[in-house]
Amino acid sequence: MSDTNSRKSFWWYFIRVTILTIVFFAAVLILSDFNYGLNKTVGWAWDLSNIRFWLGVLLYFSIAFGFLSLITALVMKISKLTQ
């Protein structure tokens, strides 16, 4: 019976952390100024075809996934200690 509770607890905390992360990124998007240089020449478009840009994106996604996994593991460990 405790295995079923453990699985429910894991998914419950995983969903909480995921929703919190989505809310954080939504707040960042809402509060940004979105000034992309309309009607003038821009230099940032070159980065989209550059391999260093995509490696940076991969790095940031890897860090975000690792952080989310770490928080989920810590919350699960804390929830097991409190049971």
C-alpha cells in the first residue's frame, strides 16, 4: 500500500513543481519588454544560425531540467521523511 502512496505522492509533487516552473516562465515572458528592434536593422538574427547559440540553448535547457529534477528529488525525499 505504501508503494501506491509513494507513487501518488511523487506525481503530486512533480506536478506542483512543474506548474510552479511554468508560472515562473510565464511571469518572465509577461514582464519582459519585447523590444526586438522593429523597423530598424538588427544584429541579433545572425545568432539564430550560429552553432554557439544552439549550444547555449541546449545548455540552458539541460540546466533547467537538472534543476527541476533536483527539486523534485528533494521534495520526494522530504515527503518520505515526514511520513
